[in-house]
Amino acid sequence: MARRRIDPADGTLALAAWRRDPTGVGRKTLATAVRFTLEELGERAPGNSVEVRVPPFGVTQCIPGPRHTRGTPPNVVETDPATWLALATAGTTWERAMADGAIDASGTRADLGAVLPLFCGA
């Protein structure tokens, strides 16, 4: 299990600020919310078979399975910060974001629908 870099209290505050004003939150707060939720994903679905990228703010590995050590991993999920936070907070579903083309996912393990959302409610 990876050591957290974002204090959970700070992450929770940043996520709450983003929920209140998704388009008006500052870059630092947005980055903290994204990094916090990526760390939470890594905690709840530990593993190294899927790499989740949310540029420019963060990346994590999750989901049990074969570990990759070099080059591009076989299972990659990439999306923008707004879509990622919507997925993490039940603002959208995996299926909806895929249908909208908001997620680029490749590999047999790259479907995160079973582990999202991470946080529900207001």
C-alpha cells in the first residue's frame, strides 16, 4: 500500500470545494482533489495492473493482476480532471463517460465501473 501524500482532511476539503463550484475552483484545489481521489482509488482497489492517468495532476496504479515493469502498461485509463472527479463522486457513471468519449481506456482490466464512485452524497 502506497503512503498517502495528500492529508485526507485536506483532500476532503478540496473535494468539497470542487463539489460546490466545479468550474470556479482554483488550480491548486483542483489538483489536491484529483490527487486525493487517485490515492483513494489506490487504497480501495490496490494493485498494479491498471494505470489511471489524470493529466496534468496525477497518476496511480490499481486493480489486482499482472504487474508491468517497463514501458506503457497493458491497461491504461486516461481522462480529464473534471470527468475523473465526476466519476469519483457519482456525478457521472463509467458507462456514460465512456459513451461520451470522455475516457480513453485500453486493456482487458481497464473498466473501473465496478470500483467507482469512490464518494457518494453531498
